[in-house]
Amino acid sequence: MTHAHAPTTPRSTLVVTAHAGDFVWRAGGAIALAAARGEKVTIACLTFGERGESARAWREGKDLAQIKALRRDEAERAAATLGAEVRFLDAGDHPLLPTPELTDRLVALYRETQPDVVLTHPADDPYNGDHPAAHRMALEARILAQAIGYPADGEVIGAPPVFYFEPHQPEMSGFRPEVLLDITEVWETKRKAMECLAAQRHLWDYYTDLAVRRGVQLRRNAGPNLGLAHRTLAEAYMRPYPQIAKELA
Amino acid sequence: MTHAHAPTTPRSTLVVTAHAGDFVWRAGGAIALAAARGEKVTIACLTFGERGESARAWREGKDLAQIKALRRDEAERAAATLGAEVRFLDAGDHPLLPTPELTDRLVALYRETQPDVVLTHPADDPYNGDHPAAHRMALEARILAQAIGYPADGEVIGAPPVFYFEPHQPEMSGFRPEVLLDITEVWETKRKAMECLAAQRHLWDYYTDLAVRRGVQLRRNAGPNLGLAHRTLAEAYMRPYPQIAKELA
Amino acid sequence: MTHAHAPTTPRSTLVVTAHAGDFVWRAGGAIALAAARGEKVTIACLTFGERGESARAWREGKDLAQIKALRRDEAERAAATLGAEVRFLDAGDHPLLPTPELTDRLVALYRETQPDVVLTHPADDPYNGDHPAAHRMALEARILAQAIGYPADGEVIGAPPVFYFEPHQPEMSGFRPEVLLDITEVWETKRKAMECLAAQRHLWDYYTDLAVRRGVQLRRNAGPNLGLAHRTLAEAYMRPYPQIAKELA
Amino acid sequence: MTHAHAPTTPRSTLVVTAHAGDFVWRAGGAIALAAARGEKVTIACLTFGERGESARAWREGKDLAQIKALRRDEAERAAATLGAEVRFLDAGDHPLLPTPELTDRLVALYRETQPDVVLTHPADDPYNGDHPAAHRMALEARILAQAIGYPADGEVIGAPPVFYFEPHQPEMSGFRPEVLLDITEVWETKRKAMECLAAQRHLWDYYTDLAVRRGVQLRRNAGPNLGLAHRTLAEAYMRPYPQIAKELA
Amino acid sequence: MTHAHAPTTPRSTLVVTAHAGDFVWRAGGAIALAAARGEKVTIACLTFGERGESARAWREGKDLAQIKALRRDEAERAAATLGAEVRFLDAGDHPLLPTPELTDRLVALYRETQPDVVLTHPADDPYNGDHPAAHRMALEARILAQAIGYPADGEVIGAPPVFYFEPHQPEMSGFRPEVLLDITEVWETKRKAMECLAAQRHLWDYYTDLAVRRGVQLRRNAGPNLGLAHRTLAEAYMRPYPQIAKELA
Amino acid sequence: MTHAHAPTTPRSTLVVTAHAGDFVWRAGGAIALAAARGEKVTIACLTFGERGESARAWREGKDLAQIKALRRDEAERAAATLGAEVRFLDAGDHPLLPTPELTDRLVALYRETQPDVVLTHPADDPYNGDHPAAHRMALEARILAQAIGYPADGEVIGAPPVFYFEPHQPEMSGFRPEVLLDITEVWETKRKAMECLAAQRHLWDYYTDLAVRRGVQLRRNAGPNLGLAHRTLAEAYMRPYPQIAKELA
């Protein structure tokens, strides 16, 4: 129902994240699926995660510029692996401070990319305040970009559906899986993208196990007869706005 | 993703409701859409609504048997208009008392109809206790019907998705629209089915207005560019189990 | 707005409680206020609290009949002190088991008393299951009594407002004060009624302190200028259905 | 209970809204009722809604100053129709940015108007961030204005009750009707005020339908016997602080 | 603070579960820890899980008696491995129907075992109604067993703390980890007990992965400096009643 | 489990509060207990409560500097009575405005004091916005202080458990007692500390009554057999992060 563009315009996905690595762990499958369908995916990393997500590099004595460069490089390789483009807003993390200027840059990005789908963090995370901050700016900019009266370049956007990807500690963050996305066919791509993030090697298996577990849950909610792959892998999402449907299924 | 049947078996929808009229007001559009796609829709009316939903007939002096016959007739004509089959379990309403026997009859119906989709009431309704009672039995029977160890005829079922249709006072019943179903193309059919319920004539316009309002909400959540009909009509649903998806949209 | 009766019929309040003492501690002020206005108050005690609320009597070696008689006597004197009539349904407590027959007796009482106001327990109490059981029956009977099709004697009732009185451990029971009732002018009456419950002497001061504390809260929510008594005493209530108003105040 | 003023001082209502049109759609009935009782109503419009609520004017090519003038004119005529005074704070909308200075201006207005009742937006609105921003400032300023230590002109205020009016998409905004206000007798006035907002003509019938629906709900919660007008019209409100009562009704 | 018994009485834990396998997957670590401290653990299995949790046996053509015997044997061996005693109430599963008689048997068990700690299922599980049914009876019986007036043999009990173990789909069941129990030192015992449940071999690794994940969460919430084992394993619990403490830690 | 320090380092508690008096009323018992165990307690008062909590002094005509001096003196004497050290950040109250600079000062304090336990306000308080503001900064600074990349002096901290103390109107602030701390043995000390706050004499008995009530609740949740003092006094806390445990008790 969302083919709003001219026939020659591919669908567009915008991913708004706090730190350079978030899009890989939490939404790498959705990104790879969209890219595999020939769609355009743009990832906005508000920060590099240089202070809050780079403990090992700091312990190894690297300085701020080195760490940013390292994180940028990793994220660019991971995005390329997934088939997406990444933009760094370098707003400074830990804490990530929302400002009207930063929101304005996101509005411009919304208008430039004209997303059909938006992915971002959920509202709460008691372990990292940057994630809720990114969430708030992503949602606010989406609304502002819809208004013809908002002074930014580009066309106003529609009201693209929003999906929240899964936080690191879902039960502590009020996260309930509302959509289980089958990522089996792009799993190898997601795993390769994760392996671009050498500094967080301990998370490779953690997020592999999560994909298996969400896959088991997908199968349990889909019933036994669906001809699913024996080993289904999945990502979980929340959907804060109503789904628009032509059919209940 | 839910085409579990052999190619020649049409998809099946099971609607479990408390009273004879519920399926028309709350889910008539979804039923008509499924029927229009050539699918099978079976409606289980646990009661005729003979005591709690038939005030006018009682005031006119009709007796219990007359009222049941009247409600049955209305519901059968409405179901035929929508293209569905209706089954009456005649369990007695107001209050509708859950019993193991009644649940068992529902299990048998699940196994007989092998539903791909289940529609029923949401969990709460502070104005009518029969609706939550039907909700509980519908959900319990769905789980029991999945177990090979449960002693009932027929094949076990999968885990069909469940949708809750909209109660009469949504804000008081914890109802939040999670799916907005576009029923524009079958609207005339739904209106005709409503008009089969002559005893509740005051609700015809009420539910027409609701369809308009949900349509406006659908348009607002879909964005301005979708080529929707100028006057979109819709029904709202909740989805208590996760959606299984191949694509975020 | 709720003067539904002929001019000569006083307003009527129905209080539905689990145990013989509940109406005193939790709603004695509201009952005394209504009685002081010349209104009719009927208290339905579903049980005497003979098993779950009479530990001292059991320890003293009294038997079941003695304890019931004791509790009945105390409750009757307390009700008389407040100016209300009490009815005992003697349904057996701890556990209080909901049955269709017991609900039916409540429906009859609703139709007989034609209440303008209903008071009962809130939905949850993790320390005593009889309170939620009484709550559920009180609400169900209120709905059934409204239906002309429900087979019971007497006239159908309207939709009287419902108030939940305060449980013993409010924060653990999801209780949030939504109405603070000023009971200052009938406080001495409530205290005297409490003192009729000799077996629970330790609660006299407990509920006096609660009345003081709710009075402080009333003053804090009312602002400093209201000419309230220096020592305001209050009871707290929840209101599950919308208030009908002619003015916002 | 809230007649805190000298006998000659009429009661005062303060309405704090984000945009120039909000008070008409959402609280026009309450305002007209208060004015009809001879009370004073002051409306604070934090912005004109010039960017986020004026799509048609922007599409017609009007500039910012023109749009502000247009919205001011419409709002002033609507307020006059209702019998209220409107103040424009012109803080800039979409986004409306909370600042200490803006809150301070609201504190001054609280102290100037000494409200007996406060109306404002509820806490959440996933479709417009200006509404929650106005909500937060309205509540914060109310608390600050109560403190003798807060450095602003005028007398400290009491703790006036607060009511949240209904958002455009109530079920998506956590809005549950807690007060249903009967606005039947001032309905024609509210309709005329709505018709002052020519740019939003499509909302005239939308909010008429809402008033009818809330009226039906009022009747359903009031019972059948109340001698209400056949066609009752109503507005819904939430009440975040406890109601102070002399009687349960 | 809970050493209520004479010095020579070991502490007692009562585990109330719906099906024969539940105590192993969900609370095997807590049981093994208590047993390793020389405490007494009694497990009440309300059913064998013969209908709802034995799909493989049914598919293999076993009959009801065979399946019950199989499940009993597995559960007894697992309990022995953990160091606990298991009691089978054989109440019939899928659905497990709460009855006063069954609750009464649980009351007797509470009085017999005089538990210092109670473990049971949480309140909700949208995938299996037997778990909430067992939850309700476990909590109700605990309250009844405290009352001297309840007619059952044995001494009344105190108010032992209750813990809810983790359901199979925690995010869908409203489960939030409130206590993370370090089971590292008894992990091998729990694994051996799981391996007694041959019919559910696919869950061995599933619950091993869960223990690892809860262990990671324990470490994250405990801080980096605690001298924890490199590979900490844990179980998660909810605590519905307040913790009684001599120290905040 | 939290003895992270060298044997000679006493445990450390950090209390972060909005106003000078908060730590006495709400956490005086916990502070006195820790001090009595020979531990270190540091109290950060973000403001003196000079504007919002000093109505009497303003009415007596004191000026800002005098009031700050008065509140500082009272708080220092109360802290000394409890055995704790107090730090004043003098950030200005009513409203307390969160700033990156103020958060940074808190981060430095976390790193300096290396707390094993953190006490602060809960998330919501509809009667005083300074409390939630202090809450947010306390939690944010705790997370920032854990990151090696955050540029502040001192060692990074672990993840100390957090406890929320009880607000003035618990039911209105979403406060549910999750930990009941027995403060009987230090009650006289807490009472003496309260009496240092001469300007709020009306709260002495209010918080004494609260301690009695929480003590009654502690006894009710602990069971009758625990050998508790006849008059147990207690403070209530919430625990937002999971408890780490070696034993369920």
C-alpha cells in the first residue's frame, strides 16, 4: 500500500540511531532485506559512540579522534556489507544532547530521503540515555518534516510507518515483540556485517543467539505448517503507529 | 506467509462472538473482504444476545423463544449478506457463563474450520461482561485445539493470528487501534448487513460514522500520497500476538 | 444530576462488601454523610468474615456459629450507628466463591434498592482474594440489573455511578485516590461505628490516622484558600466510570 | 467548594493551549458554559499554529506574518463568540520549545488570573509534539505559581483542579474519558465558534460528530432516567488530580 | 530475617507448578541451591503435563496412562537430581481447571511444608492457560493457609515471600527480571536435571542459553568489579510482594 | 556480593536529592543504618529548597540569602545527626533546571565517592517538578560515570544498585513499596534529625506516622513469626534495576 513513488523510484528506508554500531546489531537483517529487494537504505548515526560504546579503545590508550575514525571505518564497512549508505552527524555521545539544530538536520534528511519506512530506538532504555534521546529526535523530526510550514529544503514527507528495533535488555526497556521479521535469507550478510565490528567481538555470538531465539518465537507464533526453514532467524520490532492493511493476516 | 493449506483449500477465518449482532457492527468489513476474496468465514455466536441485547423486543412483550428466533433470523440474513456462515451455540447470555463443555465445542469448531485467522472480542469491557467471557473462551479454545493430546475430533490446528475487533466504548475498554483495515470496497455490503438488524436501527449511523472516523485515521497514518479513495472507510483491530513478516511495511 | 426518582423518594446508596467490617473502615464516612442527608443506605455483606477476618475469635476458641453471631452483631450496631441498613448474604468467606446464584441475589438487591450510587471494593488486592471476588460480583450484578431481559423481580435500574473504596494496602493494590471525600462533619459518627468492632481494636487508630492523612491530601489538592476545617478528615475513592458533569470544578 | 474569592469576584478559568485553534475544537463547550455562568475565561495560546496547523495557508502561498495574522484573527473571533479573552504568547510552533522564560510568562498569567479551574492538553500525543510541550509548561507553571518564593508579580495561587481536554486521536494518546461535560445548552455557541475557523472547515463536522458521540456516552453512563435532552452533546476530559467532594455522585 | 523455625528445622521451599517439567527449566537452579544449603524443597506438580506438554509421546502413539507414567518418572528423576521431593496432584492439564478441592489440597501442603519461600508461575502467559491457573491457585492457597479460621489440618503459616519464575516467552507475558539469582555453582546439577527430560531434548540448549544470557545481565547489573565467575549463569525471578530488608544492597 | 573495595575501604552510599530536607524525611533511616555500620554516606543536595520548600521563611520576610543559609544550617545539622556528609550544589530550585554542567558535577561526585548504593527520588511527582528533575540527573550521571570515555577525573564506577525513596504522595506518584527497610534500631536518630528541620515542624509527626505504617506493612509481609520488635518502624523504597542475589529470601 505504500508505493507512493513513481514506478522508477525504489522504496526508501531511513534508520536513525544513536551510535555507529546500533544499526548492525539491532536492524542489520531488515536493512539487508531491503537492500536485497533493490531498495535504498540510509542510516543516520547521530554519534560514533566514541565515549559510551568504545571502552576497549579507551583502555588501549587511543584518543578521541582515533576512536571516532575507528568507529566510522567499522560502521562504513558494515553498512556497505548490508548494502546501505551511512551518514554521520557527529553530535557527540554519552550524553547525546538533543538540540533544535540537530533535529533540524534530521528533518532535512527525512525530506531528502523521503522514507517509506523509518527504523529507530524504542522510547526507554535504563542502561543508556543516548538511545531514548535518539528516539525522541527521530520521532520529532518525522513529524516536523511532514509540515509544509516547517522551513527546510525539500518536499514534505508523508507519514511513513515507524518500527522500533530491539534494545539490548528488552524486558527492562518495556520492549514487546510486535513484529517478527524473518531474516533467514540474509542472515549470512548480517553476520558478516557484525564481524566488521571487531571491537565488539563478544556481541557476535550474543546477537546470533538472539536471532535464533526470535526465530524460534516466530515459528511458535506462525504455527507448525508454514514451510519455514528449519532454522529460522528473526529480528523483533515494535510498531507504535497502527498498521494500515488491506487484509487481516 | 500463511498459506498452510493445499492449493485448492481456500483460506479460513473463524469469528468468535458473544451475541448474534456483534460480528456485523464490529467485523462486518473484514468478513466481507475475506468472502470477496473467495475465502471461507465461519461465525460462532455463543448466544443470541436474547437477554442483554434485545431490550426493545422485551419491551414489546415478546417471549424468550420469540426473541431468540428473531435474533437468529436477523443474524443469518446478515451473515448471508456478508458471505459467511453462522453457527449458534445458544449458551445463554447475560451472563454468558464459561464452562468446559462450551470451550470444548469451540475446540471442535477450531479443528473443523482450521482457521488461518481468528477474530474475537478484546479482553475488557466494563459495560458488558459477556464480551470478556467470549474472549477468554475463544483464546483458550485456540490453544487447546493446537495440542495433539487434547481429546477432540479433527486435526490439530497451527497458531493462527488473532485480531480483536473494536468494542462499543473503545477508550473505556483499553482498546488501541493497532491495525486499520481498509473496508472501502465492501462498505456497501457491510451497510446492507447492518440493515438486516432492524431492532438496532439506531446503530446503523453510529457504526457508519465510526467507519468514516477510522478511515480518516487510516489516511492520517498512511500519509497523503497513497492514492486512497477520497472517502476511505475502515475498521480497527488489535493484534495481541506478534505479526510474522517478510518485510517491514 | 442523578435525581431520577419522584420528588418524595430519597436517594439510595448500595454498598457491596466482602466481609462484615469492611463498610465501616473503608466507607463509614460516605455512609454517614448520605444518612445525614436523609438518604437511604443499604449494605450488602456477602459474608461475615468469619474465617478470614476473625483470627482473635478463633484463637479464643469460639466456634463458627458463635463467630458469625458475633460479627453480625458488631456489624449491625455499626450500621445502625452510621444510619444504614445491613443485609447479610452469608455466602461463606475465605474463600468467597462467586456463583450465579449469589450474583442473582445481588441483582435482586439492586432492583429492590434502585441505587443512585454504588460503593464496592477495587479490582485487586494481593492480600485477600475475597475483596476482588466481591468486586467482580458487584459490578456484574449492576450490569445484569440494567437489562429488561434478565429474569428477576423489580424494575430495571439505570447506570448508577460506582466508587471503589480504599483497600488496606493501597499502593500494593493499584489504588490511586481519584475522589477525596470530606467526612469531617460526620467523623465522630464514623469513629463510634469503628468502636462497635471491638475485635479489631488495633484498627481504630489505624483508620483514624488514614482519615487524617487523606484530609491533609484533600487540603493539598484543594488549595489553601477554601475555608476548610483546620483538621479535615477524608476518605479516598476511585471512580471507574466517567463522571457526568454540568460544570468543571 | 472552590469559591475562594470574595463574593464579588467571578470564578476564573485559565486555558493553556499550544495553537490558536485548539481551545475551540477541544474545550469550546466548557468555555462557553463558564462564560454563560458569568465567569471569566482566559485563553493562553502559546503559538498561532502558524507552521504546523496552517497547511492550507502555506499551500496558498501566504507568508509567515500573513498566516499569524490570519490565525490571530480567527482565534479572536472564536474566543469572542465563546465569551472569553485570548492572549497570544507567540512562542513559535512546530516545534514549540519549552524555555524558562516562556514558563515564567505563564506563571505571571496564573498569578494574574487566579484560576479556579485550569484546562490544558494531556501528556501524550504521538502526532504533534507541541501539545505535550504545552502540557508540561502549563503544569509546571501552575506549581511554580503556588510558591511564595517564586519571583513573580501577583499573589500566589491555590491548587486549582486541572482538566485535560480530548486530543485528536484519543486512543493513540492514552486518553480515557474521566469527565463527560454536558454542553447541550451551549452547543450552538460552540458550533458558531468553530465556524470562525474557516481554514479548517473539514473539522466542523468532525467535532460535531464527536460531541454527539460523547453525548451518547454520557447518556449511557448516566442511566436512562435522567431527563436528559434527547440529543445530548458532550465534551470529554481527564482529571489528573483527585476530585475534592462533599458527596459521592 | 526469615529464620522462623526452631534452630534444628531447616528452611523450607515450596514450588507450585502446572506441569511436571516446569520446575526444571524455570527454577532448577534455585531448587539446587536450596538443596545444596541443606534446605528442604517440595515441588507440587498440579498435573503431569500429559496433554499439553507431551506432543512427541502422543505422536508416537502412547496412551494417557503411559504418558503420565513417563512424565512422572522423568520428573521424579529430575527432582532427585536437584535434591528435592516432588508431589503429583494429577489434576488434569490442558485445561487445568481450578477447583476449591484442588486449592484445598494446596492449602494442606502449605501447612504441612511451612514454606519460608514460595516459587510459582507469573500471572500471565498468552501461550498456555495452565500456567496462570496454577499461579492463581498457588497465591490463593498461600493466603488461605495463613488464616486460623480456614478448616485444614496443620499449623497456620506466616507470609512467606513469593517469587515468580521466568515463563517461556517473557516479553509476551509481562515478565520483567526483578531478581537475578546466581546459579553458577549448581549449574552442572541443573543441566543434569534437564537431561532427565528426554522428551524435550530441544529445550536443553535453549535453557542453557537463557542461563548464560541472564548471567550476562547479572554481571551488567552488578558492575565490573565483583569478582564474579567469568561465565556466570543465572535465573530470573519477579517478586510481587515487598522485600523485607535490614540493609539496602 | 557488593564488597568491591579493598578490605579497608568502607562501603559508600550516595544520596542525590533535590532539596535540603528531602534526605531526612525520606531516607533518614537508611542513612543512619549505613552510618551505624561504619559506612560512608554522602548526600548531594542539588538545591537548598530555598524557593519551593521554604514558604514559612518567605512569609516571615527573610531574603534569599538568609533562607539559603537557614536551610544549609538545618541540613548540615541533620546530616551530622545521621552520621553523613552533605554537599550543596546550589543549582537553584523551583524550577530545578537540568544542565550538562550540573550533571557533570554529579558525575564527578559519583567517581569521587565510588558508591556501592545510590538513593534518589522516583521518576514522577505531580506536585513538585524538582524531584523528577533530580531523579533524571542522578540516573544519567550514574550511567555516564561508568564509561571510561567520559571526560571526568577519577576512576569509573561499577553499576551500583539504585533505590528510590518514598515521595510525599506515593499513590499519586506511581510509587509501589518494593523494599521495606527495618529502621527500628535507628529510629531515635532519624527522629532527632527530623527535629533539626525546625521550619517544617508539621512534618515531624507526619513522617513518624508513615514510619509506623510502613512498619505495620513490613510485619504483614514478613509473617507473624519473625521475632520482630513489637513496634517496627520502616522506610519504603523502589528498586528499578534487578536485585542480584545468591539466595531467594
